[in-house]
Amino acid sequence: MEINKPMHQTLLILHSINRWLVLASLLYAIGIALSGLRSGSAFSVAHNTVRHVTATIAHVQLLLGLSLYMISPVVKFDVAEAAGTGLVSEHMFFRFIHIALMAIAVVVITIGSAKAKRVVSDGQKFRTMLVWFTIGLLIILAAIPWPFSPLAGRPYFRSF
Ligand code: HEM
């Protein structure tokens, strides 16, 4: 099947940029959850907005990733043709490892966000957000194709 190059490039760049928003929002949400828990402060409307926005940014990344997955030449790629080249490990990484770990991470973040919304006390809200978002962040950090990754090294930044 023909690959739509402009579409692939656009999705790749958006997916690459949004990764930083995913990381920044998770770090910020984890930070405010930790300080809220320590100080015993109330879980305010602003805290709730951070919880919601963080989960939404992760969902956007999931949608961008799924769209990319469907058209990416790295995923479609003919393994037999490229046997012995480094491209096979990239293909296996994106086809199986990246999608599986990232999907799990987004599910963990979604569960954490939903639970934090439902629990009653402010302390429980902060603790739930802290624990589930930290687990999600760690999985994401492990599954990002960092430039130094031996499986699939990709740049920190891509531009249009
Ligand atoms: C929070 C979740 C995710 C993060 C932080 C993330 C991050 C990244 C990064 C940094 C890249 C490299 C981009 C580049 O080459 O500039 C990438 C590539 C890719 N991601 Fe994700 N990703 C996430 C979720 C997903 C999901 C859920 C899928 C699939 C359903 C996915 C599919 C892909 C594919 C197919 C590529 C390679 C595209 C190509 O080179 O053609 N990603 N991802």
C-alpha cells in the first residue's frame, strides 16, 4: 500500500512534540500531588483541572500514536527484505513494544485520573494521582525511543 508521506510526516512531528507536553504535564501533576499531600492542602478546582488536562494530553498522544501506527512505514515494513539491518529492531520496537507499553501507560493514567475523581478525601485524591501518574510516567519514560535507545533511537525534537 502507498504511504501518504505528508500525512506521515505531520503525524510524526505532532506525536514527537506532544511527547514533551505528556512528560511536562505528568511531572507537574505529580509535583502538585506530592506537595498537596505533604502540606495537607485542599484539592482545589485548579488541582482537578491539572488532573483532567494531564489525562487528556495523554489521550491525544494515544490517538496520534494510533493514527501513526496505521500508516507508518516502520510498522508496515517487510522484515524478510531487511534481515540483518538495524531496521528490524526498530520495526519490532514500534510494532510491538512501543504500542503495548504506551497503551498500558495511558490506561494506568486514565484509571488513576478516574479514581482520583471518585475518592472522597483530599488526601486520597492527591495520593491516587501521585501513585498512578508516577507509574504511568515511568512506563512512558521506558518506552520512548530516546536518541540513546539501542532498540530505536529517535531525535529529541522534530520540526516542520
Ligand atoms: C504517551 C504515549 C506516547 C509517547 C510519549 C510516544 C512517543 C513517541 C516518540 C518520541 C516517537 C518518536 C518520534 C520521532 O521519530 O520523532 C514515537 C514514535 C512512534 N510512536 Fe509513539 N508515543 C506514545 C504512544 C504511542 C502509541 C500508543 C502508539 C501506537 C498506538 C505509538 C506509535 C508510534 C509509532 C508507530 C511511531 C513511529 C512512527 C514512524 O517513525 O513512522 N506511540 N512515539
